[in-house]
Amino acid sequence: GKPEPRLFQCALTQSGADPEDSLMIGDNPHTDCDGAKALGIHPFLIGRHEDALAPDIATLLSLRVSL
């Protein structure tokens, strides 16, 4: 389970995506972000956490965010 990097690696393998070209959107900095970062996937944090980029996915999608 999250944040086990193997879970994220499985998703990359099944989708054929490269980590550096992938994004992970989640609401928990530990379980959602740590495993993604371990593989070089850029995480976007949403929700109420102080480090969140947006309160929800709709707001995140309306932002212009550069990596």
C-alpha cells in the first residue's frame, strides 16, 4: 500500500509512463507524496494541509502550475 514505491512503480509499468513525465495528485503528504517522490514522480498536494497547492482538484486544474 501507499507510500510503498512499488505501488507507484506498478502504475507506471501498467500505463507505460515515465516517472519524470508523471504527476501524482493526492491529499496526504505522507501516503500520497512520499512513495511518488521516491520514484521521481512529481506530487501535487490538494486539500487542507498547509502545503497543499489547492483545496480540491477542480481548483488545482484551474491553476497554471509549473514544475
